[in-house]
Amino acid sequence: MTAEPPATGAPPTAGSSRGRGYWTTLAFLAPALILLGVWMVYPIVYTIGRSFFDRSGDRLIWFDNYEELFTSDILVTAIKNNALWVAVVPALVTAIGLIFAVLTERVSWSVAFKTAVFMPMAISLFAAGVIWRIMDQQDPDRGALNAGIAIVKDAVDPPGQLSDAFPSTEGLTGTAQQGLVLRTPVRAGQVVPLGLTGIPPEEVPEGGVQAVRPEALAGGITGVVWRDFKPGGGVPGRVEAQELGLPGVTVELRDPGGRAVDSTTTEPDGTFRFEEVADGELRAAIGAQTFAKPYGGVSWLGPSLITPAIMIAYIWVWAGFAMVVIAAGLAAIPRDTLEAARTDGATEWQVFRRITVPLLAPVLSVVFITMLINVLKVFDVVLSVAPGSVQDDANVIALAMWRTSFGGVDDFGLGSAIAVFLFLLVIPVLVLNIRRFRREV
Amino acid sequence: MATAAVRRPNVVVREGAAPRILRVLGKAPVTMLLVVVGLLWLVPTLGLFLTSLLTPADFNERGWWQVFSKPSMTTFDNYRALFDNAAITDSLLTTAYIAVGSTVLPIMVAALAGYAFAWLEFPGRDWLFIGVIALLVVPLQMALIPIFSLYNTLGMFDTVIGLVLFHTAFGLPFAIFLLRNFFIGIPKELLEAARIDGASEIRIFVRLILPLGLPAIASLAIFQFLWTWNDLIVALTFARETQPITVAIFSQLRQFGSNIELIAPASFVSIAIPLAVFFAFQRYFVQGLLAGSVK
């Protein structure tokens, strides 16, 4: 270090060619300064000025545009949505990135995992939005997200055999929601026909065979649930040839209070039997679960869930960024510190909470702030996930600025005010960046 | 004493075996979780690809995952139609022009400026650099309206050069910041030796700085390329006729269900190129990311 040349300040040639050095410097800087001046500095000044003028640009209206920004319904929705984005997404992305980074740290094949999670970073947010619009289709047969939910939901609460049906005779009353009940009480030894009609051909349960009217059973109740309809009609209430039994239907015996005291399910030919029926007034019923509708799917692209749906797409893209940056920070933490804590008997959770997270704090804050800025400017993904009809509900500041200025309204005054508002929101980060630089110099 | 002496070996054995078992057991759920999450992360992209192989009738009937049980549903007709569609192939070319131009130009300009900020003495250097840092986070929405008017006046609307210049300007603050920070780490002795030998600044820049700065330049190139290839908002504002692929797809979104045979394959083609770049140069991409964010 001491062997360093003493003349650190001025290069040897500086004195002889000061004039030439000036022009050289200018030549190096000029292209950048011209581009930054024309495409960034001048527009900033222009946009700030323009925001105080009306739509035509001729009349100075001072802060009227800003007033509209906070009063017009569409723009207030945009600001509220953006506030939600700011409150939810940066924290969530940072947390997910931290979890992934910590989990992958000690796994040998972590590169494969990291590549999978990081890959969406290369995809445009616009295309990511298209991808998630396909995922978000409502019908569980078409949208993968709802298909996933349907698997869980149908396991917990399986759909019924029939989504809808009507009684074939007036003896059977009630609605599909509460179950269909026979008007007259039943007693042991009786045969109970429960005919249903109005079942669409494609919803007739599979596995049904020719319906059979069962024999009476001493001390018990037997019966049949069948599709009381055949090509040409048939006689209601009578089991005829070509009429199919309805399998898997829940049949209940209910007490006078309407409570089910016994239940069974039907065979492929539609028959069912209750053995050893208790005395008392009982009514036969087809249980409501028979008519439980299959899962219809969450309306991700509807007006109420559109913002969460877009956020999912956005987090899918950015989680990899957070993970990679935090993993690099994690790798920089000295192993000795962690090992020392473990040797002293600290649990993994304590090590994570008391050592890893505090040492990572600068990295976490960088990720958080980067995401904060990104989220304030969110635009493309909203346009591609949200169908046109819900774009007002999904609106955010950057999109509102574009739609106001170029999307048909063509109000450059108000559009400028929205842009300035966005600019003001990032100014704290701008100041932070400058402070950090000045501390380094 | 005796019991302790008998016990000790036992304890030692336990300490050796227990952590190992714990480690394996402790890892199993984590491994499972990572496998599941990793696969889940790939599902949406796979879904787009498989959807791009469906006819619109099939798309409106059933989900893409059902091709696994019925592979005959898939067809490459969508891709054949896509590459026969002149509007789409033109827009892919336009995207390529924009992305390449918006990668090369800012790197050239930023390398020059980065060198000046790192190694040339001039009055107000730090203040000017603070100005560049201030521009880092300026939302491009601040420039859309004035540049729209400017391009209308100059007849630069709907031109590739107009888009390239806009991307270049907004890529510059980050590019200058990144390259200046990289160049400043080049050993001072190398530069001074070259200056003593009488090399001009241009010569030093071309022969010394650029080769040494190649890793940073590579990172930057990948960033600029991906960023501009993937752009929507700039092109949507300044290019109505000379459409890049994102704008071309955007104009089809209104009839999502019926245009899916175009939207899905076009989207997949539009992400295939950035993905290829990403997989080929992942290392530089990560380096650039870290240099840009962690400081």
C-alpha cells in the first residue's frame, strides 16, 4: 500500500492537455446527457407543468386535476387498489423469498428448485397475465386453479348424484334443497316407489339398470328410486320397462320433526331396503345431499376477486427475484456465527429469528423497497388478467394514467396529474437512493 | 463414577446417530415441500403451452390438463396458422428490432458515460451522478404524454427508432449506475500505467475498460433485452401500426375465449425467446440482479 505512487490526484497528462481533456469528457458524456435531457428531464418538467392545465391545455386550472384525482370514482378505486397492492404484495413477496431461500439453503438440488421459481422473471408480466387468465377460468373443468380447489372441496363435501330433479307424482313433495318427502307416512311391510323426472339425459347417473319394484319385507320397508320417464312418456308412478333405477341416491326415514332416523343408499336397479323399522309415524324422503350441486368454482375474474387474482400472477413472477437476492445475502452470512449459536444450544427457530433475520435486514429491506416501487408501477399484468368488463374494478394508478391519457378519454391534463402523483409516491425511495450513495462517497 | 463410565459410550453413540436420523427426517418434509412447490411453479407455463395446442372448441369445453388422458386433443394447427399470419410474424420481427436496438444503444452510451463518471475528473461530477441516481426510479408514465406530443410533431410516431430511443433513455440511469460501479473497481494502476504510456482516453476505454467490463456489460445486455422484449406500455403508447408482439396479442384479448387459438401460441412464442436467453445466460442475469439491487 505504501508503495503506491504519491501523485494520486492528477493524472500526469492533466496539465498539458486540460483543454483536450474537457472536450474528451464532454464526448464521453454528451450522448447520455442528451438522451436523459430530452427523454427524461424535459418530460418531467413538462408533465408537472401540464398537470396544472385543463384537457385542452389552454386554460390554467391549478389544482383542479388533482382534486379530480381524489374525487372521481374510477381514480379513487385505482388509488385504493394500489394501496392494497402496496400493503400486501411487497411484504408477501419478501416473506416468500425468505422462506424459499432458507429452505433451499441446505438442499443439494436447490438449483433445480431455484430455476423453476426464478424462470417466470424472464417472462413478460403481460404474458404472465395471459397465463394466469387461463389458470383463473371459473369452470373447474377449464380453470386449473379452481380444479385444484375442487379436488379438495369434493373430497370434504362430495357432490350429489343428481344436480336437479322433480317428483313424478304429487305424493312426493318438497324441494331439492331440503330433500323430497313422501306426503303419507310409511310403515313396516310397505313398498315405497319414489319416482323422479326432469333429469337431463346427460345427468342420469352412470351404472343404473332397469328399475325393479322390490318385494315387500316383513318388519321392514323397501322401495325404489327410479327415473320415472321413458321415451314416449310412460305412466307416472309405475315402474315400467326401459325406466332406469337411480343408483347411489340417499333415502332417509324421517320422524315427525323432520329429523332423519335412518338412511341408506340405492342399488343400481334403484331399490333400497330398511330392515327392522321402529314403530311410529315415519316418512320416506330422498336426502338433500343427493341434489348437492357440484363445485362451481371461484369467480377469480369477477369484480370482487380480480385484484387478488392479479396479485397471485404478480407474486408468481416476482417470488424468484426475492428468493435469489435473499439467498445471495444468506450465503454472505458467516457460517461461524450460526454454528456458534447452534453449539450454544439455540434451536433452529432461534437461530433464524435472532441471527439470520437481523443479519439479513439490509437485504430484506432492499427487496422490500424494490418491490414497493414495482408495485406502484404495476400495469401490464392488470391489463392481461382482467377482462375488459372488470378493469374498472381492477384499476391501479399506472393503468388509470394510461387510460385517462390514451385510452379514449385523452385528457392530458388529468393524465399528467396522475403521473405526477405516481412520481411523488416514489420520491421517498429516490431520496433514500441518493442518501445511500452520498454515504458511500 | 461407575455408572457414568458405563453410560458415557452410550451417550456418545446416541449423539452420533440421533442428529443423523434427525437430519434425514427433518429434511424429508422440506424436500417434499420443495418438490411440490417447484412443480406448482412450473404448472402455469406448462398450462399455456398445452392450451396453445388446443382448438378453441376444446378450450371452451375442458382444461388443458385433460390432454394427459386424451393426447389426441392436441394439434399443431394453431402454430401453423400463427406462422402463416403475416401480422404476427411481422410483429415478432418488430419486437426483435426493438429489443436488439434497445440493448446495443444504451450499453454503448452508458459505457461511455460510466467511464467518465468512474475515471475522468470534471467539475460537478458527483452532482451529475446524483442526478443520474435520482432518475433511477422515475416512473416512465412521467414521459408518456410529452414524448407522445414530441413524436407526433417530429413524425416519429410508429417508428422503431422512436421506441428504441425511449427505451434507451429509460434504461440509461440503471445502465450508467451499474457500469460506473463496475468500472470503478478496475485497479487504478492499470489505468495510470496506460495513461503514462500516452494512451488516449478513447484508447483506454476501448482496449482496457470494455474488455475488463465485459461481465457487467453482459449482465446489462440480458437485462435490457428482456426488459424491452417484454415491454407493453411504451409500445402501446407510441406504436399503433408498427406493433411488437405484446401489442399484437393485447389487441386480441378482447375476445379471449374465441381468440385463444391465436393468443395462447403467440404468447408462448413471445416467452420462448426470453426463456431461451434466460437459460443460456442465467449466471449473468443473476449477477446483474445482485449488482443492481444489493449494494
